[in-house]
Amino acid sequence: MTTLFLVDDDEYIINSFRRIFTLKKDKYTPHFFTDPFIALEKLDDLTPDFLFTDISMKGLNGWELVKRFRERSPRTKLIVISGDVDREAADNLADYFLEKPTPYTELIRIMEQEED
């Protein structure tokens, strides 16, 4: 099973992820977070294969979250999904950058590509 961390402080976005990945529970084990600090705490117990995160979040922005994940979990693939486009930062910090709105099929495509 592929383990996912999905982080966005927008409950609507998290619920969308929840609906998508509940349908694919035979292949993915998703963990949903509206608080990036809780995602970091969970990293003490579990190493995800993929982190999907927004950039604009309260408390800890997505770039800082990506940096901390890179340090603590170098094998995790880091995917930023955001309407805030900073291409240079994305290219230097994340494995993938997707602009919102992104169809869920693109998320699946990236994971399948990485698993091959």
C-alpha cells in the first residue's frame, strides 16, 4: 500500500481528497491533515510515500513544511498543489508542482509514474 499525507488548511479541499482516496482504499492509505504541524508530528510514527500540500496555510506555510519533510523524510515524494505560483521555489524544493485546480487523475498519474 502507498501511504499518503494530504495537507491543506481548507477543509473543503481535504474533504475532496477524502472522497477521492476513499474510493481507492485498496491501493492507497491516505492521512488527511488541516494542520501542517500535526502532519509533522505524525512523521515521527509513519513515513509517507507521498506528501501533497498547499502553500498558503496558517501557522506553517507549505514551503516550510516541504523543507522539513525533505530533511526528515528524504524518500518521500513532495508534491505542491497550489494557486500560489512560485516556479523557482517549486523547482528547488518540491518534486512536483501542480496548479489548483488539479484533476485528481493527475495526482494518480504522478503516483503511478513514481511507483514504476
